[in-house]
Amino acid sequence: MANPRRVLHWLIALAILLLGGLWYFYVLRSQESTQIFPASVVRDCAPWDGPAFTVSIPYEAGTIINISIYESPNIDRPVRYSL
């Protein structure tokens, strides 16, 4: 026969696991999905006639965000830019 204290510990652990799982899936479901905007990259020229590129991002109807980066667009590795 199982020890009553051991059964109580197993029931408490099971309840904590169940409540933790429910909370975890509730938090995941309640997060808003990240909005992804299509963008285009076009070769450009820097003000001093150097290599550059422009990223155009349509944001809302009729609104476009243009970001010019004064660096060569020949990037052979992943690069991240912070604005």
C-alpha cells in the first residue's frame, strides 16, 4: 500500500504541472502576432557617390518608409541594423 503522504505529494506535483501548462498555453495564445511588412531593396548611391542601398517598406495604405543605408549592398553574411 502506498504511503498517504507520497500520494499527496504526487497529487500536488500533478496539480502544479497541470496549472503551469494551462498558464503557459494561455500566455502563448494571448500574445499578438507579429505583423510582417513586405519590403524591397534597391541599389542606391550615397551622397558622396559611394555604394549604398535603400529599403522601402509599405507601412499603411499610401505610406512608405524609405531607409537609405550608405554601405555596399554586397553583404555575404546576415547583418542586423538598429534604428
